[in-house]
Amino acid sequence: MTVSELMERSGMNGTGRAIAYIKEALEEINMHAETHVKVAKQDIIKDQRFYNLPFDAIKIIAIRCKNQNNSEDLYQNIPRSIYPPARGDSDGI
């Protein structure tokens, strides 16, 4: 289906607005359907807490670490915390 066909069916006049709506809808679909999944790897640096994420990252599905709770050089997911930490943060953040 072309943009002009969509515009006719929805009764829109502005091409720019229709394209903007289409792009927003495709981005929303991508957030829910996970159609374009990319893998990014970063090395962990001792005593570094914060890392820069890729600019085009919309949703983080999992964070995996080698030797997480095992000694067999396997990658396993790092569990998420859904509650605030019980102990205070030394960074004050």
C-alpha cells in the first residue's frame, strides 16, 4: 500500500503529516514486536558503574555477563531488580 492510498483511505491532505504518522506507527510496532534486534557488546571496566548505550537502542531485552554465577565461561542473564536497593548508594544517585 502506498502513502497516497493510505491518505485517501484516512482522508488526510498533508503528505508530511501522513509520513510522520506512518514512521511513528512503525516505531511503535518495532517496540512491541522486536523485529529488528541488534546485539551490542561492551567490555566491563573495573570500578566503572555507568556505561553509554547505543543511540538507536529502543528497548533492552537482556544484559548478559560471562561467568555470572558459574565457572564454565557461559553467558547468563543478569537478573533485574524491580525494587529499590535495600542498601544506600555510595554514589548518591
